[in-house]
Amino acid sequence: MQIQMQAFAKNPKSLRKIITDDLCYHEHEVLYVEKCLDLQRPKGWGKILGHKIPGVLNVEWDPDQQILIVRAIAKKGNKPYQLLGTFMQYLMERHGRKITSINLQLR
């Protein structure tokens, strides 16, 4: 199952970089960054996982539209709801002032 979330930013600074840097340098009780930045991909990306929560969050930044795109993916019959919910709580608590709106699409 896959759910896509879009978070629209107020300014052009990369929310993906801000979030992955924050999770790398300020430990979160559930979320952690597995991979950051592939130089072959121009928009930048990151993989965020949760301790003992199924699924992965693929995080990408679109600088032209100032959108953070998060794909929550779970395999083997698992659902990514808990991981995405934890991430949304983290996003609103630590970076809520940087966001104008959030959209969710079920896929």
C-alpha cells in the first residue's frame, strides 16, 4: 500500500534538507533517517523509517513548486498509517510554521 503526502512550504528552503538534518542531529523517539541525498537526483531525497513501525517514507523536495513530497510505503500486507501519522505529528510539532497546507492521496 502507498499513500502520498504533499506539504506546501512558505519559503523556498528545502524542507527535505531541514527535516533530514533535524532527524540526523536531534534524535526523535520514533523516526530516523536511513539515507540522504543521492547526487544523481537533482531534487534530493531521503528515506525515513520508524523504530518497530512497518514501512518507509520516501521524502523528496520539489524546489520549483516548494512542495515536500512524501510517499509512505508498506509491503507484505502492512499499512503505513502509523508511520505517516507519526511523521505528520513530528512535522507539525517541529516544522509547522514552515508549511501552508498538507494534502494526502491514497494510491
